[in-house]
Amino acid sequence: MDKITMQYASCTTYFLNQDFSDLVYCRTDWSALVTWLVSDCNAANNAHGRLCVADDQRWYIQYISSSRSCLRGI
């Protein structure tokens, strides 16, 4: 398993690959991912509050923040 942690201000995001094969994600697109997690990946969209899991459960992405202020820099 490979886990990537990225942090900006009070934002922390995790990308965990639970598969045996490599997954590739573009680091420069990380801010768009965090913005999406905050706005679309929430309980209203059946995403269980900023935790998104692949349909086949081979990876997940999670956003954790102590405040929403971290999004101003994104």
C-alpha cells in the first residue's frame, strides 16, 4: 500500500492506493481535487463526508481540515 499525504495551511489530504499495481496521479491537479472533495464529495452526495472510495475499493482519497480557511489558497 502506498499513501501520499499533502498539507497546505489547515488542509490535509490523503491518497491511499490499496491495490497491488501502481496508480498515477498528477500532483499539479491536487488543488482541484481538494476543491472537489470539499464541494462534491460530501454526505449529500453519498460520499460520507470528504472520504471518497473507488468503486472497486482499490484506492481512497480523504480531506481533513481544522477550518475552511485552507481553501482560500487553492
